[in-house]
Amino acid sequence: QVQLVESGGGLVQPGGSLRLSCAASGSIFSSNTMGWFRQAPGKQRELVAAIFSRGSTNYADSVKGRFTISRDNAKNTVYLQMNSLKPEDTAVYYCNAETSDYGLGSEHAYWGQGTQVTVSS
């Protein structure tokens, strides 16, 4: 049984920073592609950042240069460092891991419970 547990969300002022963590337990290996998605009220869930098994990364245009995704395979943990936060970054952020049968973003892949990030003065 795989579990993904996110932490690190909260309230931050515009221009501030937060670091999200996603701890994976169960049969998650370093070869699994992992990513962060977010969903704002009234909007569809969108991919924020992904990190592949060899460490290459991919980012949504809206967060390039501000967010950094990384992974610590020894700890089975993925991080999302978010800098220069904007009010439009406000959303519930979800950790996601592909499975052997389902790719990143699939409803059948592994998902965490989500953590709220609110950017407001």
C-alpha cells in the first residue's frame, strides 16, 4: 500500500516562500516519476512541476523561475520550494506519483491528501 503525505502548506504574504514536502511510504522507488499538482477554487487541477527518475524536471510556465522541485530518494521524499509567491498561487497542492500502470496525473495514480497554500496580505 502506497501513501503520500504532504506537509508544509500555510498562509504566506505575497513575495514570501514556502517549502512543501511529500513523504512516500510503501512501494515507491526512485524510478517513479513524481510531481506536484494544484487546484484552485473553481478551476481544474493543473500540473505545477514534475521530476523524473534521473532528476530532470518540468515546470508549468506560470511557476518557472520561482518554484523548484527536488527529490531525496534515500528518504522517499519530494519537495517543492516555492519562492516569490503570488496570490494566484493560492490553491490546494497535491503530491502525485506514477504507478507501473498509470502515468503522472492519472486519477488511478498515487495521490496525497493535499495541503492548502494561501498567498494573501
